[in-house]
Amino acid sequence: MKLTTFDAFNRITPFTIERVTNFLFTHLEQYGDSKSAIRKAINYAAKERTGLGGYIFTIEDNNDIVGAVVINKTGMDEYIPENILVYIATHKDYRGKGIGKKLMQYTIDNCKGDIALHVEKDNPARFLFEKLGYTNPYLEMRLKR
């Protein structure tokens, strides 16, 4: 299995952006967003749009994406984590085989600063995040306009 990092220095191609977008759209299942939203987060991470950038991490088996993470940098520290994990997904046929844990550990090892994430309370990935040391110190509230 091959782990790859894409960021402002290790550029992602438009073809790979579409591959990662389609992978996340399919494998996030009920916890996902529109392809447009996923593509925006990837483009932000890759500095293809205005922003601080971030990272896209993929893990491939025989040239097929089996896991992906999108991290966006927030530009903040101390009061808000420096990074937000926007998306993580593992291919449905590879779940329960340690791919998610390997990808999360790679993410932790390769991001500078703290990492925040949002997870729905019924998402089974929550237990992996807790095992890796993530805590839930706050209740998030949003005003949607």
C-alpha cells in the first residue's frame, strides 16, 4: 500500500482531484457532502483557491484509492486548532483492516499543530478518533444562513 501527501509543494493534478472527490463522495456515504463541497475542500488544501492550504493524504492499493483524508489549515493556534480534518473515508471493502487507523496516524504525524474534526455521534469512526486521543470538550453550535 502506498501513502501519498499532496499539498502546496507536492501538487495534485486535476485528474487526481477528481479521483479523490469521487472516492470521498462514494465512501463517505451518509456522512458526506456534495461533490462540489468536497472539491472545494480539496482545492483549498491544494492551494488551488485562495486560502492557507492544507493536505490531502491518500492510501492506494494496486493504484486504487482505499483511503483519503482532507485537512484544511485554519491559520489559527492556541484558541482554535491549526488544522481541521474536513474529510476522512476508507473504501467499504477495506474497513476493519486498519486502513483508517494507519491513515489517521499518518495524518497526525504529518500535520503541524492541533487537529480538530467534526464527527456525528452515530458515526462508528468516532471510536477510532477517541482511541487516537481525540476528545470532545465542546458542543458545537451553528447559525446557518
